[in-house]
Amino acid sequence: MEERTNKIHEGKAKIIYATHDPNQVIMYFKDEATARNGEKKGTIQDKGIINNKISTYFFKLLKDRGVDNHYIGTPDARDMLVKKLEMIPLEVVVRNVFAGSLAARFGKEEGTPLSMPIVEFYYKCDELNDPIINRYHAIALGIATLTELNQIEHIAFSINSIFKEVLGAKNVDIIDFKTEFGRDEKGRVLLGDEISPDNCRFWDKDSKQRLDKDVFRHDLGSPEEAYQEILRRLTL
Ligand code: TMP
């Protein structure tokens, strides 16, 4: 089993470690939580363990459904072994319902359905506050090629269809989610990062109860309980 060696990068929610295999890295999931680009800081107890479990669940599900991704294994409670990718600095957000920044941008009430799913690109850059960009910006800035953007969009919408079906059966609406992609050693675009309540909005279909990080962002109750509850529903 691969072991962590040198720290490569520390982000807000995860630390990336090298392993003895140059093509594999370990993602270590932390309990620290931030919102509004680090303006609000806190800890959600055992978030790292829960997010590792939830991401493991989603990556395995997606692989089973033909969406290849960086997942290799889960060697420890907070560790995920993944393929090393050259990450593309884009946050790829898919939305089914107005919520969060989209609801604010268009003056819509949270929960208003969209007539079709949409995809948005945000340029990952803390100093600029991750600005929303379009395909032209992404290509002109050399962030990704048109072919890569087409592949990314196709994969992002496939993930959305799978999530709608699988979560729907668990009485959960997938409101929106953020994914990140990278290039493997052959230059192939692959889904990376994590898929967890930190970067998805999960609402109970009936009560509209939030089962995600919005509980932390907007002080809506116990984030620990929300994270435990979505894990419970997924693995029921
Ligand atoms: P937003 O409504 O705040 O733009 O967020 C859309 C989705 O993307 C939501 O599920 C949360 C996720 N997200 C991240 O994972 N990281 C971020 O930095 C932001 C702004 C959103």
C-alpha cells in the first residue's frame, strides 16, 4: 500500500502528499472548513473522515457507471490514493436549481428550478476570488483547449444525470455541485478532486433541509449532523 511522503500542496480542505509512485498521490482530508474564500473559518468535527467516505462512494459509483476518474483506493480514514493529475485551474459547476451565487446574481429565490441543467466555469484563483469565466476566456487564457472544455462539459452533465437518478432514489435533490478536472500522464482529461458536501448542495426532497456545507456557511444548525445524515443516506 502506498504511503505518504513529501507534502506537495496544502489547500483549505485537503493536503496533497507524494507517494513512492510518481504517478500516484494521497489526498488527506482535513476537518477545517472555510466559506466566502476564507473569510469564515471553522472546524466541522470528523468532516475529513466523512468527506473521504462520501468521495469514495461517488468515485466508485461514477467508475461503475462509466465515468472514469482519479480514484485508486482508500487506504486510511482520511487518506485517498489517487492518480496524479496536472490540474486544470477551473471550478466546473453544474446547476439544476437556483441557489447560492446564481440565485443572488439573478435575484431569484433559492429553490426556483432551472428549465435545464447549466454548466459554469470559474477560474481558480484565490487572489481574484475565483471569477466566473466563459469558454472564450478559458481558451484565450490558455487554461484549457476547446476539445478539453467539450469533454469536461460532457462528463459534468453525465455526472449530473447519474447524481439525479441515484440521489433521487434516496429522497435527495442534487441542487448543484462543483467538480475539477486534470490531465493524466497521457494528456487525457480525468475527473479529479473530491465530491462531498463541501462542494455539492444536497436538499431533502420533501423538507428541503440542507445536507451540505450551506449549514456551515449560513449557520443553519449543526454541520456535523448534516454531513453524518447525507453519509447515512448515501450508504443506506
Ligand atoms: P455557488 O452557488 O456559491 O456559486 O456554489 C455552487 C456550487 O459550487 C455549490 O455546490 C458549492 C460549490 N462551490 C465549491 O465547491 N467551491 C467554491 O469555492 C464555490 C464558490 C462553490
